[in-house]
Amino acid sequence: MYLAVYGTLRKGFHNNSLLKDSEYIGNGKTVNKYCLRASGIPYLSKEPKHNVVIDLYKVDKDLLEGRIDSLEGHPRWYKRELIDVSVDNEIYKAWIYFNETDKPVIESGNYEELFNK
């Protein structure tokens, strides 16, 4: 199964170590538009705003339903859903975590924007 990550689980961020034994597929974007927001940590809402930048990993069920769901507080805090993502012009069905909030929008759709100013 595939996991699309858009925030602290991405390469170069502190929670990425949880994915150290997972296969990195590549960097891409969501096929549909969503809204990436942040206030310290990132949030993804279903408001159609931009194609969100993601890193895609192939993960096993135990990791996803164990450590990753626990980190994200699924299903109480973030809610995991299947969406389409594009990496190197190939479409994948991937799990991603949503949390509807009114935190500030990241206009580029890229969480790295907060750290590259």
C-alpha cells in the first residue's frame, strides 16, 4: 500500500525516521486540489485550493495502521483516506491524512515553504 505524506513525515523532516524501512517512490503532487495549512504542524483539508506537494512511500499494513495512525491520531484527530497522487506522470492510490481546520494556508501547497524563506 502507498502513503502520501505532505508534512513532518516528508524527507528532511523529523518524523521521516518512521519511514526509514519503507520504499521511497518519489516526490509528486495530489491529483485533486486540496488546501494545505499549517500552524507549527501541517493540516490538509478538502477545500480545493492547490495540488499539494507530497512524498510517496510504499508501506506495510502494520506500519500504517500502527505507528503512523498513532502519530496522526487516526481516526480521532487526522482522518486517513485514499486519494490519487501523481509521481513521475504515474497515478497511485495512496493513503493521506486530512484534518479540517482554519489554520493559515500555505499558498504554494508545499510544506517546505515554511522553512525556505
